[in-house]
Amino acid sequence: MKDGDAGAEQAGARPKRADARRNEKTLLDAAAALFVTSGVEAPVRDIAAKAGVGTGTIYRHFPTRAELIIAVYRHQVEACAEAGPALLESSPTPHAALGRWINLFVDFLVTKHGLAAVLRSDNAGFDTLHAYFLDRLVPVCGQLLEAAAAAGEIRSDIEAAELMRGVGNLCIGADHDPDYDARRLVGLLIAGLRRPL
């Protein structure tokens, strides 16, 4: 049983069925993909079409746009957190795993940019989400960095929060310039972490 299901039972609510969880995941994946390409103001009808559901299904799960955006944010944080260990197992090298994970992180950051505007009037809510983001992702990035350093692929003096902040700063320019290629610049940053031969 998932933690969320246990919490629902304690509160007297029934846990979500497996198909309901799958439907919600499909909605969140579709919304996240559209937020990356079209921003957080992407029309609900486009999200519904991409997810293969009606707009009523989206509103049943997420009555307001803010609730949908926050759910996408949390969904992407969890996906990034869970991807780190899986990439370490499946990638040819720890450095390759780090590069692949940073690409997921870049997609997440592009989506996250609209979050501040949505929560402008709710500083406490934004602070809570930011703390959640740090608590879940900094340790995963740290694990990837430690594995790459232990393999002798990168320098050992790089802090996870420092790298994530640098990646975030490189992603900011993508908001206002369609010719700005944040992924290319982030790729150069990751390549630059390698130890000199």
C-alpha cells in the first residue's frame, strides 16, 4: 500500500483503486508534457486530448488549474526522485546516469517556471512545495554525484545543491528566448564535470 493510500484510510477516505491511480498518472504525464511545450496555461481540452479522456475527468480529479499544476509539480518531483536509482542501475556509467537524470530535471524545471505565478498569492504553499522539492531531489542528485566521483569520472568536490542551482540558472533563459537552448548549455555543464585525463 502506498503512503498516500494509508493516509486516506486513516482519514476515513477510501484509497484510490489501481485504475484510478493509473488514470491520474496518465493525466499528470499528459499535463506535464504540454506544460513543457505550451506552458502552464495550456488549454485543459488539449491536456484531455493528450491523455485520451474528457475534460470532465480532469476537472473531477483537479477542480482548479492551481491544483492541477501543483499535482504535476509533485508528480514530476517523485518521477525525478525515483529515476535516480533506476538510472544508476541501467546506465553504462554513473556519469551517463547523471546526464540522463539532469535531462529529466531540466524538463521538470521548464514546467516549474509557471508555478510561481500560479501560487503568487500563496507564499506558504510555494515554500512548502520548494522544501518538498529540495528534500526529495537534492539527496538523489547527491547519490548520482557520489557514484560518478567514486568511479573516477568526475571531480569529487561538487555539491548536489550547487549543481542543481547551476542547472536551474541555465534554464531561466529559455522562458523569454525561443533560440535559447538550455539543454545544450546544461549538457556542456555536465560534460565539464569530468575529471581531466
